[in-house]
Amino acid sequence: MKKFKDPALFGHIKNYLTVYLPLTRRKSVNTVEASRYGLNLYIDYLCAARGIKINDISTTDFNAEYISGFLVWLQDERKNEVTSVNQRLSQIRSFCRYLFKNDILKQAEISKIRDISMLKDARKETFVYLSVTEMKALLKIPDADTRKGIRDKFFMALLYDSGARDQELLDLKVRDFAIKGNKTAELHITGKGTKYRCTPISEELIPLYHRYMSVFHGSEDRTGNEFLFYTVRNGIITKMSPDNVQRFLRKYGHIMSSESENFPHIHPHLFRRTRAMHLYIAGVPLPLISEWLGHSQIETTQIYARATMEMKRQAVQKLGDNPCSVLDNDVVFKYADDAEAMKKLCGLSK
């Protein structure tokens, strides 16, 4: 096996991911995993776009020119959205700061890297979310007669109904989806900073859950510690990746766009934003939405309250005169006037 050109670099990467972030900086498991994913992407870029073999990657390859090229590669080759590109930049820049603190990168280079600006996201100028009708149409697309269709439909329905982050769903174990009797269920979520919350799940989603479980977790000897969403490659079961989610969301998004010219770009956070906006329009107080979404500060939730009067008017029209559940045409939006249900939704009562 060929030796590494710069073995010290890979030692620093290992220490950064296994010691510095989780122990010194006390970052969450999700943050560490996201950083690992970002560094892997950067290495993929160096190999694919720069023609550098992994054994030949060195500290000098962490420079402003290559990092700027990495951002372009993410947009052009991987078709990543601005938010994802900016997240990768933040992750690589954080690792470069770590190298600088350990006297690996020089002051001149880290200064150039710090000067790389985040990309401007034009979409932030418009608060985009889906109407109830649009969300229903999206959830009808997956073919429930196929294995992947069953998975995709359940994942998207759970992503919307729970309002969870993409990574929070991917981290779920089988035991985290708990059925309480025949008609109630709850999701046990570990969010950012290992913050725990319990979110009630709509009754209408339970049949989808049972269908999914019968196909993907039919074995009677399961322990509950298995990942709820997984993929199998070469006979090896692994946790489903964010890339896999992006692939099938992109597919369904293209189908919706072909039928509706103005249909927005589909990404995981859109489901979370849509659910929160539906709650807000229905009259759920912002503090409860904040708890339900797992926001550490209510200021993060204020985006839903900064809607203009015109946007509020359009939002009401989107929901219609008789706002109903996305998952069931005959059920009036259940949290509109039920304070106890809203508290349970946010984990404030059991």
C-alpha cells in the first residue's frame, strides 16, 4: 500500500473529529457527523476535480484557491443549494482554523480563507413554503406498490408531520417511533446539542408506519436499536444518508415542477418550514412552535411572525376556507383550537 504524502494531516483530521470537536468543543454528535461529511466531500473534490490521489493530499491543499473551487464544484457538479454550499464552507473553514491554532496553516493562508464570502441566497428574499394542497399532491407521487415508494412516502410524510430536521430523522432508531394504543404515536427526537423532545404523530400516519415496518423491518428478532431508515450496499446495512434523501426528493420535485411551473425547489427543510407555517397560520403560539421545532432560542422562530400582512393574506388563501390535515382530507386541522393538543405536540404535556 502506498504511503501517505502527509500522514500528519490525516492524524489531525482524526484528532479534530474524535477529540477536538466532541470533547474539547463539546459539539453534538450531529455536528461532528456533519463535519466529517463535509471533510469527506472536500477530499472527494480534491480527487475528482484536482486530480490528487488521496494518498497525496497534504496540508497545502487546504488553501483559499482550492476551497473557492470546492464551492463552485458543489454548485455545478453536485447541484447543491446555496445553503448547503455555505454549510460546507463553514465546516472546512472551521477545520482550517483548527489547523492554524495548531501551527499547521500559516497566518497568510488562514486570512485568505477567512476572506472567502458566504454565497448570497436569493431565495431568502421570499419566504417559501407549500400549501396544504401542494403538500398533499407531493405525498401522493411515490408509488406505494413498490419498496422504495413505500419508504419515500413514509419518510416525506414523517418529515412533514414531525417537523423534524432531515438529520434528526436519519438518526432515528426503530424504538424512537412509539405506538401508544391503536390511534396515537409519538416520536422521540434527539436534536441539536443532544436536546431531547417528544413529538406526537398524527393518527393518519400510523398506517403508513405499519406498512413501512412490514417491508423494511419485518424481522421478528429486531432489537429496536436498528436505524429506522437505512440502505443496503453489498449486503451491508447502513444508516440512510442525506444524499440519498436529496436524490429522491429531487425526483419528486421534478415531477411536481413539470405539473406546476411555479412549484418551489424541494429540500428537507421545506417540509419543516411548511409544517411550522401551517401551525402558525392555524393560530399556534410561537413559543409552542419553538419548543416543537426544537429551537434553542425563540428568536429563531420569529421568522414565522415577520410575515407581512400581504403574505398573511396569501397564506390564509393557500390554506383555504376549510383548512384540513395534509394526511387526511376529512380532518379539520387538529391543532387550531386545542390548547392541550398543542402542548402535547410540543412536549409540554404527556
